[in-house]
Amino acid sequence: MGFLQRLKHDLMAGLATLRHGTAQAAIRALEETELLRIRLEIRKLDQQLDELYRDVGERGVHLREGGEAVERVLFDTEVGRLVKEIQEIKSVRDKLESEIAEIRSDA
């Protein structure tokens, strides 16, 4: 094999390595972008959960201060609706956490 052929072969191998590295970097950038998007969604859900927890607490205190029995507070329809909403948001949040774990395991 002549010098020019070896040089051509080395250049081709270098280009292939460069292409592979560039593709890997692009894939990693996409994964990181997706992780950031999911984390942002989780933060928004956490804020919603905080608001709902506060609403449940305020509703319970309001009812209790109004003279309602503890059992009535626990079975209040508004409290029940808020708790159901909390459970739904937690379910969505858990799915997003699973997506993060899946992305990390694929990397």
C-alpha cells in the first residue's frame, strides 16, 4: 500500500470517526433537551400540587372553624375533588419520572 493510499484510508477513517462522534453528540443533545423539558413539566406539576395541598388545607380549616365535625371535613365533596386532582397529577408526575429513568438508562 502506497503512501497516498494509506493517507486516503486514514482520512476516510478519521471522517467516519468524526461523523460517528458528531452523531453521538447530537443524540446526547436531544436527550438532554428532552430531560430538561420533562423536568420543567415536573416543576409545573409540583407547583400545582403545592397549590392543591394548600387549597385542601384551607378548605379543611375553613370547614372546621365553621363548626363542621372532623368526619364531615374528611368527606366534603370539595376536599374529595381536590384529593382526586392531586392523585391524577401525582400519576402524571410518576409517568414523567419514569420517562426520565428510561432516557437515562438508554444513554
